[in-house]
Amino acid sequence: MQESICADAASFDLHPNNLTACVAEANECIKLCSAKRSTENSADKQFDPENYAILKGELKFFQILIAVLGSMWF
């Protein structure tokens, strides 16, 4: 019974549309952080657009990976 619960919790569907929305959101964060840093000269890491650029790159990588693997399995 426990194994079934763990397996159910470990699996989920990640659709390309979800990733596309996440990439758009990360891009918006990059723009907002860049604007905030330029107006306030903030050195706060929270507003470092590079962090969101890295996230955006990882999300795009997942998009490509899902596209490639999806074409292999179906």
C-alpha cells in the first residue's frame, strides 16, 4: 500500500504548455529585476536577473528534452 502511495506522489504530467508559461514568467522576472536594479542600484541577490535567466535556460532545456523524448516514445 505504501509503495502505491509513493508511486502516485512521484509521478505527474508536465505538459509543454506549462513549460511555455513558465518560460514566459521567467522572462518577465528578468525584465522586472533588470528594471528594479537599474532604478535602485540594488545589489540584492533577490533582484539579480541572472538567477531568472538561469531558470529560463533550464526550463527551455526541459522543453527540448520533453519534445525529444516524447517523439521517441510515441
